[in-house]
Amino acid sequence: AQSVAQPEDQVNVAEGNPLTVKCTYSVSGNPYLFWYVQYPNRGLQFLLKYITGDNLVKGSYGFEAEFNKSQTSFHLKKPSALVSDSALYFCAVRDIGDYKLSFGAGTTVTVRA
Amino acid sequence: GAVVSQHPSRVICKSGTSVKIECRSLDFQATTMFWYRQFPKQSLMLMATSNEGSKATYEQGVEKDKFLINHASLTLSTLTVTSAHPEDSSFYICSARLRTEVTEAFFGQGTRLTVV
């Protein structure tokens, strides 16, 4: 079985400050990990993924995430948040041997000007 | 990234009628497409997985006779909500994976269904 936890329903930051969105996961084997962003009434946009290799993954729009196997975490980060980053963020995991994605509950990010 | 187009983006229908939602992979062949349902401010719930040329696999608790899924080609899957009721009102999202072994899924823009 696989699952994802996003412990924070909401994250609020000021524009220009660092942004972190937390994610922990559970899989039976090796994980594929993903971050997606969703704007109101829209589908999900892919931000980045971890498959193997370097634990620090860089993605779209200046986002990055760090895979930590010992803590089973994959936190999303951005050094300097923008108002336009305000959206709903989903962490997702897929076991290498499975075709289904499991999503976290989502974290609403609000960046204030 | 690959493009998945979902149509319509919004639909309002009367209770008891059927609604068809299309999901197309525009620039790649998708052997597998997924249909999700999303309630307001909640995560995505996988409804079913459709493979080209075969019957869809439904998740537990999803009525296959109510939510008909067809994946007739490598670029098109359809979800038909039959005999819709107000409780079927929701946001429906499809996603597709590339034919080759690429790990991320690409999502359509979603369909807001309102049953009145």
C-alpha cells in the first residue's frame, strides 16, 4: 500500500520569503514522488519529480524538492515566493511496481503581497 | 510536457440525463488513462483506470454502470455519467501516461459538472 501525508492544510507566506510545503510518504518499495499544482477550476500541472539519483530535484517556476529517504519526506521549496504561487499543491507517490498515483490531501498556499 | 485536453470544461445538465466527458492526449499515445473526481477543497479520488481496447478497472465503491468509461483509441477516453443526479455534481479530471515508460502523468484541465 502507498500513501501520502501533507500535514498542513494551509501555508501563508509573504512575497519574497521562502516557501516550504511539507510531504511525507509511505510505500512498500522504492517510490516515484511528484509535486503538482492546481489553480482554481483547472487540472493539475506537473512541477517536478523524484525518480532516482540526486536527492535535490529542481522543477518548474523555481520550485525544488528534497528527497529524504530516512525521513520518508519530499518537501517542496521555493527560495522566494511570488503572489502568483498562490494555489493548491499536491504531493503524490507511486510505487515503482504500481501504476496508480496516490495523492496527499493538498496544501493551499497563499502568498500575500 | 505532453498535453492532455479535456472537454467540456463546464457542463450543466438536468437530473436524469447523461453527460459525456472527453479526454484526449494531443501529442502522444496513451495506453492508460485515469479518471478522478475531486470534491471542493479535497484531494483527487481515483474512479477508474482505462486501458486502450479493454474494459476499465473501477475503484471500490465506484458504480461502473453509472460512470461508463470507454478507451477506444490511444488518444481518446470518454467518461459518461449516466442518469445524472445532483450528487454527481463535481469536478472530474482525467490524466494520461505516455506509451513509453515515462513516469509522470499529465492531466486534463478538468470538467465542472453541475446537475440541476
